[in-house]
Amino acid sequence: MPSTRLVGLLATAIRQQRQSRELSQCELAELAGISQAMVARIEGGDRAPSLAVLERLLAAMDVQLVVGVEPLDAHLDARIDDLASQSIAERIDALGLDRLLGRLSDFPQVIIGSTAALLQGAPVPVDALEIALRWQDSKPFTRWLETNYGQRWNARWEEFGGVWLEPEEPGEHRWSTRYGEIRATMCDELPETIEVRHGERSYQVVPLVELELTEPRAADLLRRYRDRQLAGDG
């Protein structure tokens, strides 16, 4: 059977889970009630497991499969590889991060999400500045948006514009501005941060360990990056 991307992903996932538990192929096969030869073929990408066999293999390691989809043209793996070849300074410059942050001086904010992960060295794709803002600062934020040609994301039409700017109004906390896109998480109190420095600038960011506990999107990207590292080492 010809190998496919999905077969390869399953093979890598099973092999990594087995190795992390320090199980041999024979031991996993015995736990799952299949032959060692079948485990070897599945891990080698030479055989696609049936759903029943896949569930038995995962259950034997006390894990389960979580299925998600994404657009084919996202090419996340290629983007991660490309970002990994760049310095952090290059990634910051490509995002226009300093230019945007330099103009967000009217109210306190904290860098969160994938932006915070990037500033801590993780080569994850970032398409917007992700920040946490306090509700008490929503009015100066709205004034800033008005001054800088802000448009809020309209989920109905899947484009920016045509809805109220104010964070208090229903809708995603996502805006386009003259300096770039901003995605905000509104909160009563700003989260705890650490300081990271790049060049002459320091940034207040949520630590990676906290991102992985509280922000699913950033956690998924970090996990994807680490899985690719493990696959490359293997």
C-alpha cells in the first residue's frame, strides 16, 4: 500500500508514544494483542492500521486519538521549517512587531499566544500581535483604534469592517489597523509575565509553560513544532 501523509503521521505518533513509555515493539504488540511484525510495519509507514487496531494500540499506551483538520494551503510544517531557519530578530522584523508595539503606549498590555511563543524562541507561525488587555482599558484602546484606522473582524461576512469597534460589543476581539492586525484577550487583570530581551528592546510575555496550559492554539503549534523536532531526531 503506498504511503500517505496521514499514514506517516500515525506512524510517527505511535512510535513516539511507544518510545516515551520505554516499550519495545514486542511489548506494545503483546499489550495490544497484535503481532510485533504488524507494529513494525505500522511504525515504518508501510501499513495503515485499521481503526480497531489503531484504537487498541493507543489504548495500550493509555492515550487516545484527537482528530483535527486544517486547510491544505496552510502548509504549517513548511512554515515552521522556514521560521526555524530564521533568527528571532528576522521573525520580529517580518511581523512588524516593534513598529506596532511602539504605538501601543496609551494603555498596559501583555504579549500572549503565538506571539509570546515566538519571542521565546519557538518558530511558530504568527499572523497578528496577540495581547491581553484589561477591561478597564477598553476605552483608551477604542480611541487608539479610531485614531489608527481600526476595523473589527466581521464573522458574518468573514472580513474586517461593518461592525462596532468597541471590545464591549459582541464579536471576536480581532482588529486590523494601519500598523498590523491585533488579536486581544480581554481580562480583569493582566496575567503574570516574564521579560525577554531581543536587541535593544524588552518584551513582557506570558511564559511558555503557561501558554501550553491556557491557550489551545499556541499549545497546538508548540506541540507540532516539538513533534517535528522529535521526528527529525528519530
